[in-house]
Amino acid sequence: MKGKYMSGECILIIDDSREIVKHLTEHVLVAHGYKVQHAYNGQSGLDLIQTLNPDLVMLDYNLPEMTGVDVLRVLAREGNNVPVILMSGYGSELSAIEAFRLGAKDYLIKPFTSEEVLETIDNALLAQRLLHDKTKLADQLRHTKAALNRQSQEMETLLKIGTMVMSLAPVDRVLQQTLDAAIELTTAQGSIIWLPEHTGSNFLGFQKLIHENPSVNGSVICEPMMNRQAAQIMAAKRPLRTSDFSQPGIRIAPQLFAQALLHVPLNVGEISTGVLTVFNIDTMSSFSKRDEYQLTVLANFAAIALDNARRFEDISVSTTEKANNKK
């Protein structure tokens, strides 16, 4: 009969009979997925219980120097609740009663069959397995809840940007909310929006850093290398992830170096109008594919919002000029 569980649990055998230890180890327990350790006397067994912390102990009653019940008394005194199966011969019923009083989970009478051993072990470990399953399920529920909370926050962040698209927010507000949302979605340490200047050859960056003096936030000058990279991203209309974990890292602006960057284009239809970048200054990890997806969705919203804001500002300026000309 196969054991019901093949979970690799560790069983410690404490028995002075080398034949029984060998039989249980080689022909019963290892063959059914258990890890096995052994000791030939009570004190050695107690030492191994302390160092190995086994899942179950198979304990012989008739041990040299100290009996199996003596071992149980030590375990009870130390508050060790490891499951114990006491093994003994016929006529030892009184020892079984004392063993149960001291916390033994079950009792095997020698000689026993492999089926009896496996069934007794399964029964003795049942409570531990149920507790392990309960703990594992609780961990899974915590992870699921955390993932759902994160997804909810991400959707809420994107909804804010979507609302901003519909509300015709001014350019400055679009830039600020996009920079904030980029950091929130990717847990980055900073974000920059690169927008081409009127000449088309250089980019002006609008930057947001966390855990820094607010005075460093605002417009930044694009480094020559970043100028080229931003232009390439706009031309390719595709995201780009880069990293350099050596010091000082990748220079993206004067006095600003990053070890990991994620760039996504600001696309309105078939036209790229800029680049949204998030970066980590001292975190030794690259951005993920999920970060790329989230930032791309945000960039698409932001590109439309920026385009709408600029058009609205142009119309406002034109209307004001016409009104002034009529005076």
C-alpha cells in the first residue's frame, strides 16, 4: 500500500534494533516519500529532535539507559509537541497508557506490518498536515487579497487619468498627474516626461522624484544620450527597458543617475508626441513586463490628455487674440 502523502516529511526513528531501523528506513518509509533519520538510544534521539525538528518520531519503548517513556517525559517537560508513535511488544499495555498520558499520538505493537506503520503515521500526521494546509491556504488568500488590492489601486489610478482626459485639464496638471500615476503604478523612485522642443532635435524633461527635496522636481535638461534614446523610442513607437547596476549607473539628467529605466512612447494614433520614463536610482532590480504594460496604458491616456490640453490652450489663445483684435 502506498502512503497517502508523498510530501517529504522527516521521520526520526529511535530504536536500538538496527534490523528494525534498517527495515523501516529502506523498505517502508523512504519508498513512500519520507525522509528518515535514526538514533539507537534515547539521549541521541533527544539531541536529534532538538537539531532536526522532525515531523514525527517513531520511539521504541525498550531503549538502553532511558526508556521510551523517559524520552516522552523529557519532551513533555520541555514543551516539545512533536508527534510520537511508541513502539513496543505484546504485554506492554501499561506503558501505552503512560505514553498517551505524556502526549504520544499512537502506539504500534511489534511485530507490525508495513501497512500498519504507514496508516499509523498518516493518522499521527493528520493534524499537522491540516494545520499546514490551513496555513498555506491563509498565505494564498493573503497574496490574492494583496494582488486584488494592487489591481484595484491600479484601476483607480488609471480611472483618474481617464477622467482627466475627459475633463480637458490644463497641460501642467496633466503632466503632474501622469508623473504621480507612473510612480504609483510601477513603484518607481522617479518619473520623467520627455517632450520634444520646437526644433525637434532636443527634449525637455518634466521630472518627479520621491523621497527627495521637492525643489528638485520640475523641468530638467535632457542629456545628449537621452535625447537620442527618446528620439529612437518615438520613432520606433515601442517601449524600452534598460538597466545598469554598476556605479554610478545611467546618466539621464545633470546630477541624476539611474540603475533601471523603463521608457514608453506617448502615442496618439500613429503619432508619438513624447516619452514617459520611470526609473530607480538605487534599487537593484529591473522593471517587469507588467510594469511595461501598466505604463503603456497610462502613457496612452496621458498622450490623449496632453493633446487635448494643448488643443484647448491653442483655441483659448486664438479666441483671446481675436477678441483683442476686435477692440
